Amino acid sequence: MDPMISTHSDSAKTDNYLNSHSKADIFVEKQIFTQFKTSNGKTLAQLSQHHNCLLIFRRFLRFGGCAFCNRRLYQIAKIYKSLLQLNIIPVVIHVESDEEVKEILEEHHNSNPILKEMIRLCDKEHLLAKHFGVEFKHPDVPQVLPKLAVIEKDEGFGQVLGLPLEQFEGESFLVVPKMFLIRDSTVIQSFNHGLFGDAPDVISSMIFDFSDLLTVESDSSSSSSSSNLLDDLGNAGKSPQMCKLTKKKKKASFEMLSNEMYKRLEAQNTRKAKKQVEKMMKPKTTLTFICFIQKTTTDSERNSKLDFSLSVHDVLQDETKRKYFKVYAFKELNAENITFYETVHQFKQSKDSLDVKFQFAKKVFADYLSNIDNPNFINTNDAKRVEIKKALESNPNSENISSIFDEVLNEVMSTVIPDIYMRFKVSKEFEQMFV
């Protein structure tokens, strides 16, 4: 199964986790979250008050780290921008000291600036891990070695072998990796991927199961909820956002992409998708004879569950279908265009007073158009940004405020979203939409 395609089976694991913990246990959890301070100076309780925190319990980092854990972290780093857009802050939990981890990341993971800046937490005595029921056991060597050989050969994730246990910090060699999603010091989902599994499909879980937790709860003095996210992230919010996993000199590597490089890659993928869709929609005649009657079948009949004639507007206007489209867009790091569409439509349909709509407009501008460091930043021309900014500053009570974002929205709807939709049509998320 594709690790990035949700079957929502993790939801059952969430229920089991929550049902197995009493209110007293949950209270203790909340107390524990106040005791652990992360690398950006905030406790887990403080971070999770306004954000969804993805706690990543991993095996050792020493000697370059566990290959399987590194692989999952690289997968998480690849979608880091989208996680931030979903108000998810990954927190890597390790046993080694902060100083040692910095040296390890610099020496062994220098190509991955996102991983180097990602928020971390030192759980030296495994107190947090043991509280959450993270298991500790010797890995099954006959299972480990073949799987390790595969990911090292195919993806470049290797690790040192044959070292005695005492050379590893604490019980870090024995940790069975696991992830937890928390909000307001409460676990809302656990991911039991084990040692060998890919990074869990957190994106699908948030879109389908926890959509009410996607926004940042900002205080009334702030016009932008996303600015609160950037403030809480510190340096972890200023990491490069476009990247791809590669292999250099037989080792896993991270290639950072400029906006121009990413656009070229998208254009190439759009052309490929268009050809693929045309091929799938083209009638392909096969002849069969039943009682001397010729019968014609087509590819579209063999794939009757897929409706390629469905327009992007049909999908955007259907709440369920739009979720599948959003999941795909988040995974290809383009979801800001769809969430901008959703937000502007909500803004335009608002029946609130002019003053309230003006505050809403300021927030939309701050979240999508004013700060290039914001993960939701929309790529439009500067003239339109300046025009909107001037309109917000000079005439806040204008009755035409509902149309203030129309030009940018029309640009997004006519140029960006159709291309994303073309690529979506050849994705597994598109197939799942018809299951």
C-alpha cells in the first residue's frame, strides 16, 4: 500500500488509545507535557495549546542514526511545508544530548536543512517514551538485514552494524519507533508504523478526521493566525520549503529546489499527466464475438469507477471530493492555492458587518499575500499585492471589500488550480475518490 494513501485505519488505533486511557491518565499526560521543553524553548504544553504537534519517537541518532528512522524523517521533511499549513509541528524526540544531535545532523545530514532546523526534544531517561507506552525490544536481525539492504541499495539509507549496545545512548537502540499527534496536551491519534514502516499519512488523517483542528487559535490582537505559527516555530519556520529526495554517492540526500525549479518540474509533470489522461480516455477497441455479434469495449468501461469528465469546479464544489483534491495538493506542496480558494469563498459569502469583514480581509492578506516566509504564501505578482494592501489601508469600510481578492482568485483559478487538477487526475487520491 502506498504510505501516503489513507485507509483511515489509524483512526481505529486512535480510538483504542483514547479508550484505554482514563481521565486521570489524560490529566497526568497534561502534567507531563509541561515538564518537557523543546529546542525552541517552549514546552510541549505551550506548543500544543495552539498547534497540532507530531511527536516522533525514534531510535538512536548516534553514528548517523537508524536507517529506518532517518528514512521516515526525510519523508516528513519532504512534506514539511504542508504539515505547517495544516498547523502541524513535527517534534523529533531523541535520547542523545542536544549538543551531540547538532553535531550528528551537521556531519551526517548536512544536505537536509529542514531536518537540521526541525524542533527537537531530548528525552534522556525515556520518561516520555515509557509514559506513552513506546516499546523497547531487540530488533529481529533476520528481518532487519534484508530490509536494510533494500532501502540502502534503492534509497541510500544505511547505518552502522555490529556495534555493542553500550555504545548507544540509554536504550535508544531498542526503541520501537512510534508517532503521536497531540493537541492541547492531549493525544488525538497514535501511529503504529513500527520499525520498518513509512512515515504515516498524517495529511489524510488531518483532512478527513480532524479538519476542525486545522487552524491556529490566534489571540484577538493578531490579524494573522499563521504569524502565530511562525513565531512559535522560530528558526524551524524559516527552513527551505521545496525539496526532493535524491541519492548521491549511494547515500540519501536532500535537494532543495528554487521556485523556478519547482515550477519547471510541475510543468513537466502536468504535460505527462495530460498525455496519460488522454490515453486513458481514448477509446481502445477490442473485438469479441458472442453469438456472431460484435461487442466493443473501451478503457473507460474497464475503468468505469473513474470519471475523467469531472471538472475541477465539480470537485471544488463537492465537500467530500474537495478533500481528496486537497490531500493530493498538500502532498505535492501546492495546497495553499486550494485553501485560498476556500478562504476567499468563505469571505465573500460572509454576512458579517463591514468592520468584521475588514478584519477577515486583513487576516486573508496576512496569511496568503504579505509574508514570503508564510507557508501559505500565494505566488502572484507584486502589483496585485500592493493594490490590495493599499485598498485595505485607505478604504477599510468600502462596500466593495467582498471583491478585494477577486483578481488573485481568478488568476489562481485560471492558471494554477487547473494544472494541479490535471496531475490529480492520475493520482491514487483521484482513484480513491470513486471507491
